[in-house]
Amino acid sequence: MVDHHYQHMAGKGKHHEKDTNRPQREIVSSAQELFRLDVQKRLDAVRLLDDPHLLADVARKDSDHMVRLAALEKVSDPDLLKDIAAGDASYYVRLAAVRKIQDPHTLANIVLRSQPDYYICKDAIGNIGDQDILASLLESLTDRDIKSAVVQQIHDQAVLADIACCNSDFYVRCDALKKITDEQILAHIARNDSDYYVRAMAVQQIQNQDVIRDIALSDADYYVRGQAVSRIHDAAILKSIMLKDQDFDVRKRALANIRDAGLLRALEKELTDAYILKKIRTSLDNLQ
């Protein structure tokens, strides 16, 4: 009798343990019911939910961002994602929504509306593959870092050329210019951009020595000419610049590239500037 009673009681214990540990099914049927639970129970409930309308309510309205985030992971409605990405109080929830959005126009609108949130914008920009949509953002954006992030996402040389040549923002043109490899585009910018610094940047990227020589001899700005001269090693051209350029810094840059002792001695006889003559003598000493 004792053994039978013990087995009966043990069986009751096992039955009780099974009831306690078995997975629960959905424990709520409405958002209002769920919102009355504490945070951990709401999280547990959300993980069991599969009702898209109830999940949408939770993703929009729950007071705890972790609960909203858990609900958001289970929704895919584009309009809901767009609203949450633009308006949720939590940065983490907004970011999670942005990472689930695929439509480039929606992402572009999020970028325009979310400029105070650099990392939200950066994630949205990273999901936009359409080069024209990216380029169209540049004239409407005001934040320089976000503009730079847009340019970094553009790879089409024709689109970059248009930005480098025509964008109203100097910094944007520079960012685009850094990514251009087409020699004809670089030459056009080096000869025609209204900003001397942009022209100088283009000169630094050009490989064509004929273009570099032309700019060294003709650009109106001494800084641009100086950048071009620094990349010239033709002795005859450097001599011409030493004798004819009106700017001291440009002449000094030309002298720095002359390695021909005979040319240096010839220049020593023709020039009168005391500083340049001293530099010529130093160069001659270094060549011996």
C-alpha cells in the first residue's frame, strides 16, 4: 500500500510539472489586454503572437521600446514600417524599421525627414541603390555629413561628374570629385570649376601630363598653378615657369622639382631674386 501511494503521489508531481513547463499559446486577444501586463509578460506574449493587426497595434503603441521592437521584428507592412521609422520615440525602434524598408523612394523621404538622426539617415542611404534617387537628395539636404554619406553611396561616374560639375555646395563637389577616375571629366573640372580649391583637387588626380602642363601655365590662380607645377618634372617647362611665372610660391615649387645641375646653373645666371638664388645654391650642393 505504501508503494502504491508513493507512486500515485509521484505521478501527481510529474503531472503538475508538465502543466507548468508546457509552452503557452497566445495569452492575449487584444492590445488593451496586453498593455495591462508587465513588460516581461508583454515581451513573452509578443513572441507568441501571429495576428498582424495586433502586432501592428503593439509596434505603434506599446509604452516600452523593447516591446515595440519585438513586435516590429514580426511585421512587414510597408506603411507601418514607414510610419515607425519616421515617428517612433526610440532611436533603436526607428533604426530597426529603416533596416526592414526596401523601397528607395520611402527611404529617400526618411532621409529628408530625419536629418537630426545621422545614423538613421546613414542606414537609409545605405539601402538605396538607385543612383539618380541618391543624387536627387543632395539639393534638398542641409546636413553636410549626410550629404557626404549620400555621395559615398554613389558609384556611377556620370552621376558623380554631374555632381562634381554642377552641385551648388563646394563640399559636395569635392566629395564627388574624390571618387572620379575619368580623365576627361577631371580635366574639365580642373579647367572650368569656379572654385580654385576644386580645380586644384582635380589637378592632383589627373595623370595626363599635357593637361597638367597646360594648367600650370595658364590657370588664373597661383594655388592651382602651384599644384600643377608640383606634378611636373619636364626640365624645359620648369625652366619656363621659373623665368615667367609672377608668383613666388609657384616659382619655388618649380625649383623644388629641378634635378638638373646644368639647368640650375643656367637659372642662377638669369635670376636676381636673393631667396631663389639661395635655394638654387642649396639644390646644387645637394646634387653634388
